[in-house]
Amino acid sequence: MASSYIKTGNKLLLTLLVIASIACSAKAKTGPTHGKLVVCYISTWAVYRPGNGAYAIENFDPNLCTHVIYAFAGLDITQSAIKSLDPWQDLKEDYGKGGYEHLTGFKITHPHLKVSLAIGGWNEGSKNYSLLVADPEQRRRFVKQVTTFIRKYNFDGLDLDWEYPTQRGG
């Protein structure tokens, strides 16, 4: 009978140790302590680089940054809306990798981290952005859609990377 109590006690102790270990490893990280802003970019195309040059969200160390920007999404001018430029990489739909949610998910264990989405960039050009800002109704729809999109994927902000407003058809 005493042996039964010892076995039960050992199982209970082991269970408590496992729970304590998990709780300690899940503890929220505080991030950089130097008091400066450190803004990092995650470029979605970096995952396609060959060999050691490949860089995926899994390689990102959120302890190094105070802010991270996911680059890039695009502009769907017909809808005045943000669109994914790489749905397989960005979204979970159709067995995608869910990059948006993966990156914003770091905020659970790293609450100091602010995650923004960048739209635009060199490949997007300027023409559609100029068309967007020239039309008050399109601007209104865009702001409404951006707000919905940012909330849906739990981003903290938007980086409008408009290169360059007066060039490349802008």
C-alpha cells in the first residue's frame, strides 16, 4: 500500500515538474533592453533564395527587434484593397504557410513586439497608388478595407511603401 502512495506521489511530482517546465518556457520575453527602437523587415521573397541565403519567418529572432515589418503585400486597385502578393506564403487558405498569422503570433510570447504590414515596394510601381489617392471615394474604401485587414491578421500598423510618387507612372 505504501508503494502505491509512493508511485502516485512520483507521478504527481513528475506531472507538476512538466507543467512548471512548460510554464517557464512559455514565459513572455521582454525584447531589447537598450531603450532604442529596432525595426526589422521580413521580406517574403527571402524564403526563395537558394541555399544558406534562404530566410523564413522560422529564422526570425523576435528578441532582437522592437518592431518588425512584413514586406510586402500589394494594392488591388479595382477593389481599393490590400492583396497578398504570395498567397501560399502569406495565407493559411489552400494549405498555405500562413505568414501573416505566423509573424503576428510572435506577439503572444513577445508582447513588446509591434508587427506591421508593408504594402507597395519597388515591384508595385507608382501608378495604382497615384490613382488611389486621387479619388476620395477610393481612399475612403481603402482606409476601411485596410482597417479590416489589419485587424483580421492582428497587425499593429501599416507601412505604405510607395516608390516613388512622381516616377514610374505615378
